[in-house]
Amino acid sequence: MTSRGDFETRVKKVLGRLQPGEIATYGEIAEEAGYPRAARAVGTLLANDSEGLPWWRVVRADGSLAARHRDEQVRLLRSEGVRVVSNRVTL
């Protein structure tokens, strides 16, 4: 069994490797961190503790954006050259 701190550390490490213009899904982040069934937990982590993390580069599996800060996410993604149409990116 792993600790919550271990999960957070691993997820934050994966997020820290995302480059400008690079998009990942919550599920991809979870899998790369070693928790393939923890996509929702990644979303919860970002919703509660995203300071200093490139949260805007993470989208839902269908390419849609999270509702919480959608306008800001669209602005940040577009500033990195990501095409966003109807609140969705093309993966």
C-alpha cells in the first residue's frame, strides 16, 4: 500500500515534465505515475493543490476541459499554441 504523499509526489513529478503545448489526460498522468486507475484522484489533487503545477495542460479523456477554470485554461493552452475548439482540445 502506498501513502497519499507518495501518490502526490509521483503525480507532481509527472506533471512537472509536461512541456509547453504538451497535453495529457488525467488517466495518462495517473498511469505514468504508477496508479493506472487513479484518474479521478489526479483531478482531485489538481483541484485542491495545483499551485506551481501546469494544471491547464491536463484534460479529460475525450479532450474536453474541466469546468472549474475553463476560461483561464483555454487562454493558457492557446498561449502555448494548443488548438481549443468548443472547450475541447484535439488529442
